[in-house]
Amino acid sequence: MAIAKPWQQFQGPIATVNSQPCFCEAELQATLRKVLSRKLGAVNVAIHDPAAQRIFLSLAVYTPEELLPQAVESFVGNIRRGSPRGTELMEGPANLGMSLAITAIMNESQSQTVRVVCAAVLFAINKGYSKVSVGTTQQVCHPGETPGAVVILMQT
């Protein structure tokens, strides 16, 4: 049995950062560093690489806490609710569940694109970006983005 078309590696930009196309991991990393080093402003990362999209798509469908092991999910939930005895627990970071889910994805992935984007998201959360959401271009509809991209939007 013959294959009509040989398998081809993905052609085109692997991602866009604030509508600026990045064609390799080094370019993606440099662009993310430049954007995140400026004053806090919205950062929109659209992932076009199919292998990386499959990994981030779970964050578009499920909440970060749902992707964590059950014991960790319960712990994150307890931190958010506070202690049942009335003593206050220290408030965790606003994106504790997202930080843990991103860390797990980064540690499990073999994709360099995924690792670069995960590191940038963790840096942004630590820098003060309190709103991090993941969706698809069909959900967020940013002009100029190709359909089917997984989009990570980071805002202060």
C-alpha cells in the first residue's frame, strides 16, 4: 500500500505573539521576552503548531484544577475557600491552579514550543498578570488569526 502524500512537518509560523508571527522556538522565545519585559499590557499568544495545540487544548476545555491530580485539586480548592475552622489560610496566588497545570504540562512535554510558552506563562503570572485564559480562535475571534489556533490571553 502506497501513501499518496509523504508526511510533512508543519509549515508556517509555530505561534504569533500579539499578531507577530514566530517561525521557530528561538524567535518565539525572543518575542515573548521582549513583550513581557515591557510595562504590563495584554499579551496574546496564538499557537499554530499542531503538536503544541494538542497539548494546550486541554486547558481550553477544562479548568486548570480539573487537570491536576485529585489530591492537588482538593488542596487548591481548600486554599481558595479558606479554613473551615474560621482561621484564615494565607491567600495563594490568584492563578495557583493555572500555575500548577502549566508546570505539569511543561514537565511532561517533549515539545520545545510547549516549554517556551509554558515558561512565558509562568513568568507572566509571577510578574503580575492575574488573568490568564486559554481558548481557541473560534472562541475569542481575534482579527488576523488563522482559524484553529489555541490562544493564551494574559492580562493584568
